[in-house]
Amino acid sequence: MHHHDLLIVGSANADLVVAVDRRPAAGETVLGSDLAVHPGGKGANQAVAAARLGARTALLARVGDDDHGRLLLTSLRAAGVDTAGVLVDEAPTGVALIVVDPGGDNSIVVSQGANARLTPDDIRAAGTLLASAPVVSVQLEIPLATVTEVARALAPGARLVLNPSPPAPLPDEVLAVCDPLIVNEHEARVMLGDSAGERPEDWAPALLALGPRSVVVTLGAAGALVAGPDGCERVPSPRVEPVDTTGAGDAFTAALAWRLGRGDDLPRAAAYAARVGSAAVTRKGAQESYPTAEELPGA
């Protein structure tokens, strides 16, 4: 019997958000709104998103002994996340500097802070947590060596969900256990380089050829494309009026990972995740925007 439905290994940041009429060009200064501070980071976002949906969720991460770290721990615990694996570091908590335009699109710069101190030794010391969940989700806002150790330390039968964000070359041993590898359009093009075609239907088989067991390409309002040994399938997304896309991809990934652990096949899990991601973009912020299962359209 697993103690958790989902283990997230990843980053925890304070999101410092400014709204602007338009994002600045190189060398340009624009005026923005008052600064808003929200709990964020891809790892913490996924943990909160999954817990709000009802998943028994644990997070393995590092935060600083500062106000931003305390903000994150409060948000995680309020959502019901098991924070026993959140380590407190002397380094400052990671920070994401986020600029959001009127269409809800954003640009983000991340200062890693304590996230960069989450080490392979921390993974080896967390064997009980790794053994406690059928699905483990990771991202790349923590050191790649740490992600690699997670791939090596997976419990027998456990499933690894990986979102390579920000994109970076992945070792073959990591790619080989990704099930699925989840990428957006930008990440797919970076991973494929000059070999990328023009359509998601071109990217999916090329990404599979890199070694993952399955692939999901997220397409924003157009939904997602799922691909595996049996072929590719489009998954639609509900139509909504976006307010803020910050953290929506994390909500999608968390929902998909949880549903895979419950036994859904990949297309069905992706369809559920698309509903969650669409609901998240209709509200401002990242973690504050995540719906409960009861709040989903059609719930």
C-alpha cells in the first residue's frame, strides 16, 4: 500500500509578479503594476495542484530559512501537501521574476537559490519517500545530477513523469524511464533542434526516438498530443478566456501524473489534465489559480 499517490521532486520559488501593458524589448523599460508575491516554483506548484485535486502528495525540495520559504511551506501545508521532504537551507529561497501581459502570457527569469542545493545525496537519503508513491514527477529547476539520481532511485514499478523545463539535454538513462516526457512547443523545438518539423505530429515521433516510453506535447488552447508505441492522439482543451497562464503547465503535469497513478491510460489522463490546466488560466497567479476537483467544468 502506497503512502502517497504522487511524489514531486523539484523546485520551490517565490513568484514576484508584475503586470505590464506589453513586455519590454531589449534595452527598453516599461512601467508595471504593484509587485505581487505568490508561492510558486514548478515543484511546489505541481504539489499544490495535485493535492487540491485530492491526491495524497509529497514534495521533496529545498527552501531558505526566510520569509519566502515560510510563505511556501504555509501554502503547501494549507493545500494538504506532505512537507516532511522539504529541507530548509542556509541559501535564500528561489525566486521567479514574472512579467505578465494583458493576454495572460508571461516571461520568467528564475534565481535558483536553495533549489540549486537539492543534491543527489538528498535523493539517496529520501529512500522512504521514493518508495512511497507509484508516480514521481520531476522538472529541471533543480540540478540535472539530482534528476538523474531520481531516475536511478525509482522504486520497482514506479513511473517517472518529467517536464524538461527549462529545457536542457537529458542523459539517455533519464530519457529511458520517462513515461511520459511532457514538453510544450518551445521545449519540443529546443530538444529536437534543426530536426524539428512544423507540426506536433512531426515532433512526437522524433521525441519518442530520443528514448522516452511515451510523450505528451502540450499545445495551450489547442490541447495536447499524446504519443506512445501505439501511435499519436490529439486531446482537446476546453475553451476558456485566459487571465494568467503562470503555472498552468504545472497544473497540467500534476493532474496527468496523478491520474496515471490511478490507472488511467495516457489519453484519458491528458484529457483530465487539459481540463485542470484550462481552469487554472482563468485565475491570476499560479498556486492560487489551481482548482479543486469539484471546481472543474463538468465535475
